[in-house]
Amino acid sequence: MPYWRETVFGRMGIEEQDGFLTRIWLPGRGEGEAQAPEPPVVREAFRQLESYFAGTLTTFDLPLKPKGTPFMLRVWDALCQVPYGATASYKDIAVAVDSPRACRAVGLANNRNPLPIVIPCHRIVGSNGSLVGYAGGLGMKERLLELERSQRDAHGR
């Protein structure tokens, strides 16, 4: 059951199991009542998300336990290697997971990422650099990428 909070992007939910984050619900992707008390890992995840949204956090340090196939897990690990403020294409990720012809499968794994933002699927773009698909909508994807670019440029990262 997710724990819900209002963020600068809208109402978000976080689920955990045994001290590990298992799912993040982006605005508009689910609703529920706020619960209390939040487990420590959920409280810390919201704290880190708030810092990220404020531009003061570039790397998340949270215990994650996403559920997916072995291929999906490899893709999600590769997404975490895309640096803050940078983007990669579906093809780049396919090559990174030693499956250069699996661009569509990478897209499917990206779409099924249960921990968006923390596992940065928003950094993946089309081969021509265009913004394509995002569970939170292209507007949110664009805002996240702009936030990262502006902070990277401001701090020379």
C-alpha cells in the first residue's frame, strides 16, 4: 500500500517492503489517502525526492527492490548509469545491456520501471533526441530533464 505526499510535481506515492522501495507512483498514476506513520525508508525517499526537486541532490542513495524479469533488471541498472543531466537513447541502453537489437524490449522495460525518477527512465530519449513516452507525461519528463540540465550547467557538473 503506497504512502502519499504532495510534491512540487503533484501527489506522489511510495511503496516499500521490508525496508526496500518497491514502487513510486507518479502524479496522476494512482491516488490514496495519506497514511501515518511512514516507515523510515519512505520518509527518507520523500526527503531525497524533495532535495532532488530542489536541485540539491543529484544521486539517490536508497535501498531498492524493483520487481521485473532479469532483462528488465539489467535495463534498470543501465538506466542508473546515465549521468545526472545527461540523456541516452534506447539504442544506447540496448548496447549497454549487450542486446544491441533489443531497442523495443528496452523501451518496454523502461515503460515498466516501477521506481521512476530514482531509476532515471526520464533520461532516455529517442534516437534523434526527441522526448518519447513517460509514465508521468512528456511535460513532467521535460521538466525533470530541464531541472537536471540547469543544475548541471549552474554547477559545472
